[in-house]
Amino acid sequence: MQPARRRGFVDNALMSERTIPIVDHRYASSVPRVPAQAPAAGGLLTDRLGRSLHDLRISITDRCNFRCRYCMPREIFDGNYEFLRHSDLLSFEEIERLARVFVGLGVRKLRLTGGEPLLRRGVEDLVAMLAAIRSDDGEPIELTMTTNASLLARKAAALKAAGLHRVTVSLDAIDDALFRRINDADFHVSAVLDGIAAAQAAGLNPVKVNMVVQRGVNDHQIEPMVEHFRGSGAVLRFIEFMDVGNTNGWRMDQVLPSAEVVARIAARHALHALQPAAPGETAERWALDDGSLEFGAISSVTQPFCRDCNRARLSMEGKLYLCLFASHGHDVRALLRGDAQQGVAAVDDDALRAALALVWGERDDRYSELRGLAPHGAEERRVEMSYIGG
């Protein structure tokens, strides 16, 4: 099925002529069923595989000003694709309401993503709303953001003041010419580094720097990235090239296993393994023996971590996905607003909580563990990374 075209809407004063629209994907979705009773407050919510719910990743915009090939290749996401209408996006109030209900179900970490989240006008206001949420025992929630840093230098101080705790920055090469080819928007490394410096100065620490490693594309940048960020206070993370969505031309022979990444670094630096910082952490953590750098390796292709996955993802238009590689979403927006066409009435927070608990309780996703087992051509169309966030 081809994605539907939609009339555009511009809601961001910071947009420039480089901002490129992302397609509105009409992925399969259904409205969650509302059971008669919500789970007891404070009870441990688990899915069918015994995994608890801890992280909620919230995409707040369907736009990005980069055209990275592994996420939004320009020949697929071209000028014919149009933005979602503003009315289709979840409002800040709706996002805050959902986040608050999710916190009541056990979520303790919220991450804002996109697209590029800093393109959403007034994002600082949303950060302030989310930063005010408290758990049932009165504790604050960890609040983070993933960004390409294109606007971070001018936004970092305001984000910190609003209550953001830290940021993760995507940077796939330290070589400027290569980075400009990868982002396909002629955006310079120096501007990303300025954003990282501004985030550190504002106190959004530790800044994490994510590099998606592709064999034959940027794997020669592993050591230069290590050398650049040694002593900087930033944490590097090397991510295996993943088959998210259906448009990035993923091939297994382009995956550089994390074990090889670590081996390349170990060939030049003495290092040691670190203990996981939190349950369900995706990165295997390492540090150079001289203390100058911590780095992580995320191995969702070669060493799947499905059995510990404690994350849910919410799209900018209110569809809930339980796996980064999902092909089916849960239309939560219909419960927030009601949907006459689907015969759904808007629900109160208790009913919303009960519906979300049921969705998580029936979860059995473990795509990475099952990768390659489905007959060729039998897989459903999966959501794109640009739509669901990383």
C-alpha cells in the first residue's frame, strides 16, 4: 500500500528552506480495547515475556532537516511527500496526558524524538510540562532528547531551564566531507560540535553521541571518533546498522558487528568492560583504562536484547508501537479525542490507563531474535525510523 498524501502545514518558526517533509505513513493500526478494570496502582506491569514497562519514547514531529540514507533516503522521501496537518499531531497537552498515565503504569524515563524534535515549535514548553510529572511516590521522571543537533546550540540553555536532563546527539562521522554526504543536507560537523558544546555548558550531561556504523561507508571513522571525544566528557555509542522500516536498503553485509568495533578500539587502546547502568540498557558499556572515554556498543542485529526490552514508542500522531521493528500500531489518539468514524468515544484517564495496561500486557514482540526466520516476502511493512524515532 502506498502512503497517503496530505496537505502540508508549517508550525515552526525555525524551519528553513532545508527542512524536508516526511511521509505520513498509513501503517496498520487498531484502537486499543478498554477493559472493565485498570491494574492496581503501584503494581508491576509486565508483558507476556515478563518484561516490565520502563521507557517511553515520544516522537513529536514528522519532519527532519537531514536526509541520512539509513533513515530518510532522499530518493524515497522526496519533495512530493507532505507534512502531517497540525491537527493530526498530538498536542502538547495530549502528550503530557499520555506521559502522565504511562508514568502511573511504571514508566520512569521519557525520551523526546522525531524526526528532529527541535523543529517542533515551542518544544521548551513541552519539556517543562513533562518535567513537572512525578511518579506515584513523588519522584521526578528522567527526561531526555535525541537530536541531530542542528538547532541545539541555540536551544540548549532553554531546554535545560525547562527541565530537560540530558541529550543524545546523532553524529555518524567526524570527517566533515563524509558527514555532509551522510546527512545529505550539506550540514557541517562543526555545527554539531557547537551544539554538543552548548549542551555540555548548559548542564545537559552526560551528552551521548550516537554513531550508526555501516561497513564500507563510515566504519573507518571509529578510531577518529574515539580520538576526538577522548577527554571531552561525552559518551560515544556505536550502533549496528539496523533493518528499521523498508526504505533504507539494509543488507546484512553492511552490518559491522559490535564485537568488531570493540576489537578495533582495543587494538589501539587498553580498555575494560563496565557494568550496565540500568536494567534493560541497550548498550554494552566500555571505558578506556586511562579514564578518558566511555563508549557503548549497541548490537541489536548480532546480539539481540529483546528479552530485556522495556520500551514503548509513541508516534507524533498518537500511535503506540511496542517494538522498533513493529508493523502494527495501537491508535491511542482515538481514545484521547474519540473517533466517530471508528465508533470510538473519548475516555477518561482511568479507562486510558486500563487500555494501555492491556496493550502492554499482551505484548510479545521480539523481532530481533526472530530476524530472518520469516519466509521471504512474508513480513509486513514495518514502520520507518523517521516515523517512530530511534
